[in-house]
Amino acid sequence: MKLSLGYITAPTKAEAKEIAVSLVEEGLVACANVIPGVESYFLWEGEMAKATEYVIILKTKAKNQDKIVRFVKELHSYECPCVTFMPIEGGNEDFLNWVEESC
């Protein structure tokens, strides 16, 4: 079983919720957590920028990653949204089996 943990940022709670719920409803992820109040600092077009964002953490199958990126890019308001993945290397086997079966 190859599973991934996804990481997405969004500018508003409403947009983060829409992305999270849509990914679950589409069967692309087993679960999506929305975490508020993240302060992000980054260079954008050569200028220092700051944003308060919402983080979306996903649990999914690794094979869904490309579909998730395409799906999020269609929904997201950012020109260049953060959508990244890390492999899940271990954990509660019961939970990991649930993720595998859920998406």
C-alpha cells in the first residue's frame, strides 16, 4: 500500500473548506483537515509577501496525487497554489487500511 500525506494552503476558510470537501466527495482523499491561522512569508514576483492562510492536510493513495493537483488547480484562487505530497512510511495499520479503502 502506497499512501501519501498532502499539504495545500488556501487564502480563506471558505476556499479551504470547498477544496477539502470536494476532494473527499470526489473520492480522491480519505480525509482532509483544515487548519486555520497559518502565517506564511514568501517572495512573490521579487517582493516579500505575508499572508494568513489555511492549511489543508490530506490522506490519500499515492496514485491519486496527479489527479489531486489538477483538481485543486481548477478550484484554487491562487495563480500558483501550493499542492505537495510526502509518502506515509508507517503508522496505525487500522487507520492506513481505512485510508486505502476510502479513496
